[in-house]
Amino acid sequence: MSLYIVLIFIFLALFGLGVLFFFYFLLDVLIRRHDLPSDKKARQMIAQIISQRHPQAKNFYDLGSGRGAVILSVKKHLPHLQVIGIDSSRFRCALAKLKAKFLGRKIQVKRGDLFKQDLSGADVVYAFIWYDLLPPLEQKLQRELKPGALAITNTAHFFDWPLAEKIVFDEKLPGNFGTLFVYMKGLDLL
């Protein structure tokens, strides 16, 4: 009889932890804004873009890395890259680190404001963030990135930076959903 009580207690404890986890995740999304995960096609295309356009890249930054889907995928496809994810959410950073540990992939995840990060050494930067954050991000990247560095955005594009390439990876989606925009620092100088 006591074994049943122990099993019920374990079940209720796990169920309670699951409920707490769910509500914490929900609060994180509500408080920290969005968590837009890039789909599998986009993640594969990002690795392909890096391989084709910047094969000598040494590092990759995901600004607003969320739960780490992009950084883990890039590390899987391009294991030589130093991969860094930056997100403002402690919860999302912890999930990304946990997934990396489980998958055995060596990545860096930093909690912080993407606008306060030094990106002067970045070879490739990726962002899938709110439209209203793009103008200040464009200015920051234009100021800080070294010549030849790549910037890739998902769905939304920069307004003043000349586009190097527009890649539609999913034609079934409306508008610019399913589209990656690729920029190269210094391309406007050519």
C-alpha cells in the first residue's frame, strides 16, 4: 500500500513541476515579448548561406536566440564555428544550455541586451526579432561589424542597408514569412 502512495506522490510532484514549468514559460513569453523560433528550413538555409558566402567565418551570433534552435542547428552543420546566442530571458538561456548539454554541442549562451553586446568581432550575425527593433539593430551592425561580415534577418529586412541576397525558403508562406535577407558589411562600398 505504501508503494502506491509513493508512486502517487512522485506523479503529483512531477505533474506539479510540469504545471510550474508551463506557467513560467507562459509568463516569460508575456513579459519578455516574443519567442519566434526559426523553422527547420530556415535553420538549414542559414548554415548553407554561411558555407557559401562566408566559408572562412570563425563565429556566429544569434541575436534573440530564444531556446537555442538556430545556434544548435548551426553548430551541428558547421561544428568549426564558435556559436554564441544572446537572449534577454534567463529561462530561454537555461533551456538552450540544457539542450546543448543534452546534444553534446559546445555553444555559448549569454543572457543580456543584444544592443549592449560588442559585435565588432562577429563574422556572421542572425536576427529574427520584432520589426520595431530592426532600425536600431541596423545602425548598430553598420557601426560595429567588420568589413565582410554577414548579417542575416528572418522575415523582416533592414531599410537602408543594401541587400546582398533575398532567399525565399518557403514559398507557401505569405509575404516575407519564409524569407531570409542577407547583408554584407561593406557591400555598399563596392
